[in-house]
Amino acid sequence: MGKFYPEKLFVQFRNGMTTMKPVIPRRYTLTHSDDTGDLFLTIGNEFAWDKVNTKMRDEVLGEWITNGECFYFYLYLYLYIEQGEYNQNASAKRNEIFRRELPLALTAIRYGDRSLFDQYPKLDRANIIVNFLSTYPQFARQENWGSFSSYSNH
């Protein structure tokens, strides 16, 4: 992937989702083409499983979550390292690639849904909680990656 180019991002809204609402439920499915470098962001009330390459599993999935009481927002991301189909070396490489490319993915999500962020500026300060999904304990982690204000140029 590399550097973010807005003209290489293609955004699709599904299931009644608009540029402004709703925030909850709002789910992101970010995929890409290795051949063209294009990024594809689907925004809907469910993940766009039909866009996921089931052989590669290199998508970034995200969803807005609230704590319910004070209405703090969190963006939970899910990165599929493996579930037993790769050996430890391959899993380590996948983990490395996800970590390297995650700032680009966050920038693409922020840019692709920028109207929502303009409407609700506090989303830029929401904690981004990244879930690395793996059967290997050293890769299966949940980490706080800060907020969108750390990754985007807006």
C-alpha cells in the first residue's frame, strides 16, 4: 500500500448508511488491490463480507462502539493474522505488514468518512482499539493505537 492517495480510494455506502448517520451501528470494511494500489472502503451497518478475499484475509474491519453511559466513542479494529492456517513465520510476517500499513488504513477510513468526522469532531479524539486475531499468543493482542488525530492530515 504505502502512501495515501485520495484518488485511489473508492467509498461505498450500504444499507441506508449515509455520509452523516448513523454513527452506531457503523462498520467499515477496507480492502485493497495489490495490482493497482486501489483502496476500497465499504461503510454499512454490517461488515461487507462479500468484499473480503477469503484466501488472503488482509482486510481491515472496524466498528464504532460506545461505553453506553457517557457516550464515549471507540473505534474497534479487527485484523486477521491467522486462525491456525499459517505457521509462526508466516504469521509474524502478516503481523508485521498489518502494523506497517495500519496508519495508511486509518488515514483511508478517516478520509473516506470525513463528512461524519466533520459532523462529529469528537470522533477524531476517540481511542482506536486494535484487535490482532491470532492463535499465536505473541500476535494475539489488543492495543490502543491512539486517535485519528494522530494519523490523518485533515
